[in-house]
Amino acid sequence: MPLPDFIEMVPMTGPVMADVTVPGSKSITNRALILAALADGEVRLTGALWSEDTQIMVDALRLLGFEIAVAEDAAEACNRHLTVQGLGGRVPNAGTAESPLEIHVGNAGTAARFLGAFVCLAEGSVRLSGVDRMHVRPQGELFHSLRRMKYRIDSDNDLLPAVFHGTGPREMACSVSLQQSSQFASALLLSARAGTWIVDIVGDNADEAPYLNMTRELIEAFPHAGGEFAIEPDASSGSYFLGINCIHEGVEVAHWPLTGWQIDAQFPRFINLPREVTHNTDLGDSIMTAIVLAPLAEHPVSFPALHRLRVQECERVRALRTELTKCGARITEEGDTLHVEPSPELHGAEIDTYNDHRMTMCFAMLGLKVSGIRLRNPSCVKKTFPDFFQKLAAAPPAGLGAEIRDADGNTLSSEDLFAE
């Protein structure tokens, strides 16, 4: 049975000894898929995340003419080993200007941005579209950069849906800003080798942007002539279990990533929250985990520079403030900063998850401490972590042994907790 539309978390009592595996990094998997398709030969990606966002990328590459074999990963149910037949920079399939090839990217920001640059290497036209939320997420900086290199992109408002008219590689230069998202610069860099593009990245933090540095280092380490590449576990996904360890000692995450590619691999440094944590240089997506834990801290915590959270899967700054306030947290929003005060009187509430996987997982974590946390649309975790609730409910040491109930108060079995 699929995961119900409404679930209630039951607080855990006492410590638990668990060593939980988490699926592969979404950010690395989708970058690696683009690089593998552009490689000069076969690339085997091991430990790749198999979730909605990465399946969208695999499906898109197949539509564009790439052969990708998928094999189970015995070590983690939501990983796969993906074998990609790289074509040396050639993108074989596209449509015509009158009838472009249609690719739907859902709400996958990495797929939308990375494919936007990638399909310009095709000889033909591709139309990218997504869900309604994807159609309001920024794209203009990428479109402007591609147009500077004389690629034609048809869009009424510099948003998706848009038609990209590929004309193959061309030795040209462009500049791109990091102000709205580093994904635009990453998209251009991933395809720059095959496209013979010169990409100039501008902005005060161009050398410090963590996800951009991930892209640069991944490109450097990747087997462009073919070979094997291992995807490390997703640190953002692991942050929820380290957060639970703050509530119930004894929870560990197996194989914590050590390359330094993922900014959220720094999360263990912030388990004991300092008085300020910034989204610019301290934490990436896991700053949401820290914000939801902040009401349990013994001192006030401020989270500045959250502007990019406003244009992701939902308006996350407002969503976090609204849902934490429902739970009795003392939280205020000032510009792009959230200020959180110690809130000893937290209580249960019905949480709107905004179809946002990270909102869901953050408040599920809180529900293992605070009684009465009820989550709507929990299945949205399929975006990056389909077996998240199964991990919570599984018996230790592979899981936490948590109890999760449906709307009628019935305890859900493991089979009921997979997000499809």
C-alpha cells in the first residue's frame, strides 16, 4: 500500500542504538549523470540515488537518446548502479522548431537547469516543462547566459516552459551570476567541456559558493574517458538522523561523506547550535534541519541570508516560520533572517508540508520529540528519499524503531511507509 496522505509521528522514548544508511547524494547523482552522458565511453555510477528527481534525469537522458542500464544496489534500497553510454558530447535526439522534443522535469531544479544547458548541444529543439511550482522558479540567468552564446531560447517570461533550440558546440563565452542560484553556473560548467564554452562566473562569493565548488571538483575527479564513479551518501538526508540524535542519543549515519564536496557534510559541527548559522557558507539544505531544531536550543539562534530558500520547492522561509509557529515556537522573520528563541512549550500541530520533501522530513524529525505532530502529504519525500519513513520505523540497528500512525490511529507497517 502507498504511504497515506496523512500520518502522525509518535515521540520516541529513551535512547536507541542505530546505524542508518541514507541514499546517495541527489546533487552529485544528477551532476554525474550529465557528465556520464558527455563522457567518451561507458561510465558506471555506483551508489546513485534512485528517487523522483534522479529518475526524472534518467528518463530525460533516455528521451535524448542515451542508453542507461539500471541495476539494484544491495547496500541501499533507494540506490542504483547506473551504467551510462557516453557519446563524447553528442546529444542524438531532439525535435524540430515546429515540433520540439517534450521533456517534463517535475519540480526538479537540478534537472531543469542542468538539462537547459545540456540540450543546447543537440542539433534540434527541446521543450522543458514542469509542475506549476517549477514554472515560477527562476531560470532567467541561465537563459541570458545561453543567449549570449547565440543559442535561441523561446520563453515569454524567462521561466519554464521554454523551448531550447540546440545548434551543438560553439566556441563562445558567457558570464553568469550566482545571485539567485549557483545551479545556473553549475549547468554551464557541466556542459562547457563538450560545448567548448568559456564560462565567466561573477559575484562576490564566486570562489566560495559551496554547490559551485562541488561541481568544479566533481568535473575534475570524473572519469571523462569512461570508467567507474562512486556517489557518496547524501549529507542533507543524513542531517535528519543526526538531528534525531540530538533528541535521542545513539543514532548514527553510516559512511558519512568525507570528500568535502557537500556543504551539508559540515552538519555535525552545528549539532550544538551556535548563536548564528548562515546559509551562505555554513550549511546548505540542512539549514532547514537546524532551524527546526533551534526551538529546542538553550539560547537564541539567528539564521541570516535565507533568500535562496524562498525560490526553491516552496517559499521555505515563510513555510518554516508558519509551521514552527503552529507548534508554539517563538520565531520571527526579519528580511531574509529567521530569529528563533528557546521554546520549551512546543506542542503538536497539523503540518502543511507544501509538497516539499525537506519540510516533511524536518517536521517528522521534530515529531519524534514533540507529541501530536501530524504531517500532510508525507509521500513528497519520494523526491529524494523514498524510504525515509521506513528507515524511521525499521527495527534497530538499521532503523530507529519509531511508531508512525495513520489518520485513524493505526500503526503503519513498513510496507505502508514507502513513498511512491
